[in-house]
Amino acid sequence: MADYSMPDELRLTDPAQYRALFEPTRQQIVSLLLERAATTSELAQVLGKPKGTIGHHLKVLGEAGLVHVVRTKKVRALEAKYYGRTARVFFYDRAHAAVGQEARTLSSALDDLRRVPDDAVTTANRRDIRISAERAHEWMHRMNELLVEFGTQDAAGEVTYSLVFALFPTDRAPLPSETES
């Protein structure tokens, strides 16, 4: 669990927020900040990128209202800024830069999954079922609640685990009900 407080969720409404969040380095930054607040230097070291690059990304995220300084600490003559997220989960509509984001998220997760050792703790399942749009929204809400719960656990161990889910309509033909056949 993060070492600073934040709301559980923030609904993104501004196209600038979409552009800020859906850039790969910035997604890594907001993901890391779920665990704890971090300085530009710490993020740069973990991500293997120059501090100036990370500083730029933090500025863009900050201007979009997705991260902010949660505390400062005096380090010698300088004041270190610790950045944190403005919410545990960012919700967004399928508009602007978010179009196609679900597929990019799953593709990135699949890339990570392919690098997992054979003896690691993993699971993946799929279910296809006909349900109403209302029921699909209920499931989406429940899954998002689970995602928030997963992200609020205290950090432990040496391995970072990923929880990924997708709920979407398919073009798979359903089996007709017995009354339809």
C-alpha cells in the first residue's frame, strides 16, 4: 500500500489527461507510484532513464492532475520532492487517446507474461457468456473494486505481481437458446 493517502478513483474527462496517461513511460511512473511516493531520481534509476526525462514526464502528469508532490524532504542543501498519484485507479471513457488503450494494456501485459518463468505463480482464464449491458457494467464495477483492493495491499516480498482483466463484447456467435432452435 502506498505511503501516502489518495482517493480510490478519479474519472478522467480532459483529453490532456488521456494524452498524459497513455504514454508508456508515464504509465510505468504511475504504476510505480502505487507502491509508494518517489523522487525523480528514484524513478529515473528504476526505469533506467535520465532524470531530465523523468522530470518532464512528471511535469506532464502533474499538469494533467494525475500526480502531485505529496511531501518534501531536505537532502543537504536541496529539497527532494516525493511524487504520488492523485487516485489509485483512473477511470476513462473510450474517447480521445483512450481509444485502443484496452488492447495496448493487454498487449503490454502479454509481453510481460511471456517473460514469466515456468514455475511462477500465474493464472489466466477466459469465459464468454451472453449477458445484458447492464449486467456487464455490474461486472466491470466489481472487477474495478477488486483492482483497487489488489492495489491497496501492503508491499511485501521481492516480486511485483500484475493483475490484468478485460471485459468486452465479442463477435463470437452464441449458441441459440433451446427455445430459439
